[in-house]
Amino acid sequence: MGRAKIFVVEDDPMYSKIVKHKLSMDPEFDVSVFNDGTSFLKNIHENPAVVTLDHSLPDISGLQLIKKLKKEYPSIQVIVLSAQEDIKTAIEMLRVGAYDYIIKDDQAMDKLWHVVHQANEKGQLQKEVELLTTEISAKYDFHQYMKGSSAPMQRVFSLLEKSANANITVSVTGETGTGKELAAKAIHYNSNRMRKSFVAINVAAIPKELIESELFGYEKGAFTGADQPRIGKFEEANRGTIFLDEIGEMDLSMQAKLLRVLQEREVCRLGSNKMIPIDVRIIVATHRDLKKEVQKGNFREDLYYRLMGITVELPPLCERGTDVSILAKHFVEEFCKENKIPRKELSHEAQDKLLKYRYPGNIRELKAVAEIAVVMSEDKIIQADDIQFQQRNEVNDFIQEELTLEEYNTRIIRWYLERYNNNVLQVAEKLDVGKSTIYRMIKEGKV
């Protein structure tokens, strides 16, 4: 890191020399002097870390300058130097954003020395936070991180941009592995809530007995084992965004409680009667058709309409055409960087092979295939033989074996469990069987 730029704005030539001499005693400071506001503003593009500002300048008032700086250059720390020992003036300067207000007395230079160092540290920290926020935003930029140029993805990008700019509930739908959480993060980190928390929770992964305490928190003694109070995910996401993944798996009693929270914008921890106001952006995701779930009586109609807002449907990878090549190249490049492997590229034959596959696991599966190909390839060009897909039984191979109906059923359920990451509820829905049947087969070691 280079020397910190310090600008001294002072119309008294003798006093400006004193200030510059004092601050230049620190070799880490690069001090420049300006005798009026106009010349100072002409050089503001140099982005000083700290500005010492005379209260009474010949062309622009110190108050006007502070307001301008705080609006256009919020990371610059302003320290006012004034001959006026006026409390009202000092309070007004501090109110509009001055870091400190120092009277020009015998102790002024010693005070200034310490305050400038403190202000410089604060300014550097603020710049680091702004840089980190910018990097996070760029990481989830719609067009840079969510790769793709296909027509379906262009429609997705358009909806994501509209969603980010409006404080409205968003429903992200799509098959497993299409990137629903990534889309939710992209919305959050490109919205005006980007500096606050993004909290994700997978409803399907939490037992229904625990989901309420996870979402809303609990007080000490609320139940056996509640030794300390704990805030819930909604409180954690206050002023930010909460992402409720697999919202379709929430049971009806919990749906009613969630609806009340969304309507009242307040939560109540388990074991407490105190209502806690919250300001949270809601993004939900599901692989289910919630409209059909409403018709079946599995999902509340009032909650359905409350959650819909803007619907962003992520297309399966098999419908995205040449996006497969774009994503594969990206995954290969990222994997090489992360593992310090010399850069590798996909041959035309390898790309053709990737384009012909259907990807039941969508982007998640493509990423795994690309990373394995990097490891398998022996030179800088990845060949078609390096591309390996998970072996799956084709229908013709499947029925050639003479098995009992129960054995066929076992194979089918095992195949679906592998495809849907052991999500029993999802498999039960796909096969139209009771989830207790699948749990029983798992317990008996059949699948």
C-alpha cells in the first residue's frame, strides 16, 4: 500500500505551512496544500484519504464542501479546523459528516496529529469494505458468473435484473442442479441490500419439529436443551435477504406461521411473547409446481399468492444449447486456477461430446464432468476420451434381465434416489408412492 494522501485546505498561508510541516513528520503521509475550495475540488480525483478543512474559505463554505464530499466521496474523512469556538457550528459540521472538529488553539497540532491517524485508519477500512462489496457483487454478476448466451438464459438475466431492482418476493424454479441458490445470491448482491446478510436455508433438510426454531429462534428454556437464547434465520437476515430453498416441502402448520410472519413483518421466538420487527427480502425456490400442490391441498393458496411475486424459471441444461460449451470452458479454467494446474482447453471433439449429452444432473453434473476431465487429461488439450459420464442403465439393458417385480421396483427406486440426491420426498412424488415405503426399503437395506 502506498503513502496516504492528505489534503490541507487552508486560506492562511502561514497556518497551512504549520499544518503541512506537522503532518509531513509521518513518512507514510503525502501532504498537499490548497488555499481555496476551488483548487481543492479540481484535484479531488486524486482521492485523498483525509482532508483537513478550514471552516472559513474565501470561495466555498466548509459546510458546503463537507456535504459534497460525503455525497460523492464518502470514504474521504474530513477534519474541520476552525478559529471559531462555536458549539452550534461544530455540531452542524459533525452532523453532515465531518470526522472531527478542532479549534485552532495551542494544542491544535497535537490533536490534529492523532485525529488524522485515526481518520486515515477508518478511511482505509471503509475503502476495503467497499472494495470487498464490489468484488462480491461482481462475483455474482448476472452476465459474468451465471454463464450463458442462449435465448432461455437471456430471459433469465432480464428477470434477475428486474428482480434485483424491486423489493418484491421472488420465486426461483427449476430442476435440481440448475443453480437456484446462485440466482438468489445474484439478486441479493445486485440489490440495495447487498451490504447486509444473505441467509440460505434448505427447508427439506430440516426435520419439521425443528424448522420453527430454525426460522424464528428461541429463548432460553423454551424446550429441553435450550440452554441459551438463539436468534432465528429471519432475525439473522434482517435488512438483508432470506432464501428459503425447497419451500414446497414445508408442512401446512408451518406454512400458516410463515404466512403470518410475511403479513405482519415480525417474528416471535419460541418461548417468548415479544414480537420482533423484521425487514427481510424473501426469495424462495422449489422444484415442485406449487400451483398443482395448492390444488392437491399440500400448499396453502394464500401463502402461494404471497410468495409468487416475480417467478424466475431456470431452464434445464439440455435446453441451453451451446451454453454447455461456455460453462464447460469456465469450469475447466476455474478448476485449473484453484488447483494450480497449467491451463487446459477442450478439443472440438470433447466439446461435441459434451453437447450431445442430456445432463439429468444439470449444471452440477457438468461441473463434475469438466473437473474429472481436467484430472484425466494428460496434456493441455482435453480429448473426447477424457470426458466421462456416469454410467446409467438404458431401458433396453434394464429389461433384458429376468427379475421379479419387487427387484425391478428396488432398482427403480435406487436409481431415482441417486438422481435426486437421496431426497425421499422428491422421489416419492416422482414415482407416486408413499414416502414410508421408501423409508422402509432404506431401513431394510434394499436401496
